[in-house]
Amino acid sequence: MLSLELHDCKNCKSLPPIGRLLLKDLSISGLDQVHKIGAELFGENQSNGFASLESLCFGNMLNWEEWDLCEDDEQVSKFPSLHFLSISGCPLLLGRLPTILQSLQELEIYECSLPVQKVNFLKHVSLSNISKFNISAERIMLRFANFETFNIYGWKELGSLSQIGLRLIGHRFITIRDCPQLVSLETEEEILQLDKIPGVESLEIGNCERLNRLPKVLYAFPFITTIELEKCPGLVCFAESNFPPALKELRIVNCVNLQYLVDEKENNNKSMSSNTCLLEHLHIRSCLLEYLHIRYCPSLIWLSSRGDICNRLQHLHIESCLKLSSLFLNTKLPVMLKHLNIRDCPVLECIAQDFLETTDLESILIRRAEKIKSLPRGLNKLSHLQEIRLSRCPNLVPFEESGLPTTNLRVFSIEECENFGLLPKCIHNFTSLQKLKVWNCSADISFPVEGFPTNLTSLAISKASKIYTSLVQWGFNRLTSLQELAISGEGCSSVMSFPEEGIGRMLPPSLRYICIRNFENLEYMCSKGFQHLTSLQQLRIYRCPNLTSLQKRICFSRLSSYIFAIAHC
């Protein structure tokens, strides 16, 4: 037997002698009558107890008060192979943890008041919802232990890491969440000692209401690559000078009072203390930041007062920043930027002056930016651009005459942009374009004279009667690769059948999905148009109130195992 669970044994007052079993996993929970765990667990011969045990879990032991392993005999080996120890839901446990767990690597304490005894060589420590923590007795353990992963969750009384003797130096991955009294990571700024290089690689802080700053020493950490901040309303800025030199990924979510990321002006107005000078000396000016994600920060005014953030930035995602009027004061984007994603920024007026130095851009996604009137100049120079999606930008006007690049663009989508009335010039030459969507834009938007690129696999049009009428004349059947077709017929009051009868008006046989909606006078579906649709899997028809006939010669039997939907007709 390798695994044993003792669960909800409500009448059990003491544990059985199971120390001689060759167990690897032991879980004990819900034994409400147990007050003490001691030598009885090992049996008569206490030496080398639980020799093979690797994982030990205690849970919901509501009356457990003491854990006594009789550690006086140094020749007795107990739990020699234990790697993982978890204690949760034991509110009365006041005894200390065993000090003989020489193989322990991962420790979890959840909803307990247990003070942690010094344990060497731990790799992972998680403290969650603990109370009555014996801080003074445990400062030595926390200060000198070098954990690979250190997690703190729900510590209501924690005001700073220094309060428990913890320093950032010595840990690779640090997570702190749900600590409402946490004001700072350290009670005072510490001078970085060059002989103790901090090894922190990741820092995650969430739901710490009073946290108002990050320590200056953090910005000199040479190995930290990821920082995530969430629900920290006390933060006004992320940095006063530079980013940590190796930082590659920064996420800031729901920090409602954050006004800027880097405030160089604020830093320049302050006197240079010896500590600040040391940090400036250690800063590596070539910032490595590649991914920046900011979401739900309604007070954000700018990203940087000095203009730029980092020329190596490749992913920029800004969402729900209600006061952000411009991205960079120098109106330039990072030269290595590949992905630009902006959503729900109602006062944003300027993205950049031009794209002339940002030639690596692969995707542009802009949604709900009501004040943006045009995109930066130089769109046609973005030879790597693969995707452009514009949505709910009511003041956006058509692109400049030079248009879009024709080489690698695969997706072009424009939705609910009422003033956008002209498709890009020479769109028929977009040989890589696969998905085209023109949805609820200007009613004057028209079909290009040269037609659509025949390599399209997905086409969606709405509130574009001129495009639909010309497309019918041009011929759906020319789109020989088309797999998805969605048409909303606002303004097409003369259309009585779909597709309209005539030469060359059959639908392409490659179609798998068809959705027709909002044709107010549509009466029937034309059988000729549906001939040879051997790949069709979905047919949807919505809000066509005059539809009275599906012609008998249309074979819908093949749809029986797929999707065939008609609503509001």
C-alpha cells in the first residue's frame, strides 16, 4: 500500500500506529476528536518512522492542538524522505513544526495559527490565511531561508515583509495576495549589497489595498523578468526612473489610482541620495521589456513622461484606461513593436505620429477609441502587418490614399465605424488576405471596382447595400476558397431571393458556413445558388420576416447532423 487517507473519522481520538507502513502519500482530515499527535503514530519501534513517506497532508483538524514527535533522540530518524507538507484548517494548532524534516522542499500552511520552525533547504513555502503568527520567534527563519518559491495569501495583519524578517534577496518567485494592511515590501529602503546579488525572477502582488510603492532596490535586481500588480489602489506610479534591467513582462491590472508607469520628472526633482546614486549606477539603460499589459487603470494619464518606454517592447496591450489621451508624449512607438492592442480608451486621440520607424508591426487591434480620427501615417510601409481590426471608432475616417501593405495582410476587419466609407485602395491585390469583415460602417461604403481578392476564406458584410449589390453582380462564385459567409441585409430592400437568380450567381462549393440575416423582403432561397455545396455544415437564417419558402430542390438533408437554424422569420 503506497497511499492512505483517513477522512472524517469523527469518533477517532488518536491515530493508529502506521509509521512502519511503506507509504508514499498520507492524508489525514476531519478527525475532530484528535487533540494531540505524538509517538503513537510511529508505533513501538520509533526509529526510521515513515521511511518512504514523501507527501503528508493534514486538513480540517478543528481540535488538533499539539504535534509532538519526540525529537530529543537525535539518532531517531523520522520522515527522512518527506518532500511535501501541507497543514490546512487547523485553527488550534499551536505547537511548532518538527525541526527534523531534512528532506522537506515544499511547505503549505493554510488557515492556521501555527508558527513555523526553522526548516533548512526548503524550496517552496506557501502561507495562507494564517493568524497569531509568532513573528519575533520566526524572524531568523524567514530572513535567512532561501526559498525558490515564497507565497503569502490572506495575511490580514502583515504590514511589510520586514515585519517577518523577510528580504527580497534569496527567493526566485514571490507571490503576495490579499494582504490588506501591506504598505510596502520593506519598512525602509535598503542599500543593495553588491556581494548579495538578489535572485528574484518573478514578483506578483495582488489585492493589497494599502500598498503605495515598490522599493527602489527592486529596480536594480538583475534577474527579475516578470512583475504582475493587480488591485493595488494605493499605487500611483510603477517607477520613478527606469525599469528593472532584465524585466521582460509587466502586467498591471485594476490599479485604479495608477497615473503613470515611469515619472522621470518626479525623479529629477528629488535630491540624489547615496542609495539613489548606487541604483542609478547599477541601472542597465538598455531596457529589455518586451510585454506590457495594462488593464482597468482609469486614472492612467501617460505611460512615460519622458516619451518612450522601451525600444525593445514587442507587445503593448492597453485596455479600459479612461483618462489616457496619448500613449507617448513624443508620439513615437517603440521601434521593435509587433503587436498593438488598444481597447476602451474613450479619450485617446493619438496613437503615434507615424509608423515609419515601427516597421515590425504584425497586428493592430483598436476597439472603442471614440476620439481617434485616423491611424498614423505610413501604414503601407508595414510589410510584416498580418492583422488589422478596428471596432467602435465612430470618428475614424478612411486610410490615406497610400492604403495598406499588400504582401502579408491576412485579416482586415472594420466594425461599427460610422465615418469609415472607403475600403483600402487596391484591396484586390491583397494576395494573402483570408478574412474580410465590413460590419455596420458608413452606408456609403462601396465595392471596389477591381473586386475582392479571390483567396478570401471568410467574408462578413453588414449595412453595406452597395457592396452587396456589386458583389452579386461580380459573382460569389469567384471566391473559390470561401468557407464562411455572413451577410446582414440592412438597406437591401429590393432583395427577394438569396442568392439572386442569374448567371454566375451560384455560391462557391467550398462554403462550410452561411449566415443570412436582416433581409426585410427576402422571400425564398434560390436552389441554383446552393448547388454543389457538398461541404456545407451550418446554415443560419435570422430576422427575415417575409421568408416563406425553402425551395424543394435545395438538399438540406446533409445538414441533419450539423446545424440548421431559422429564427424570427
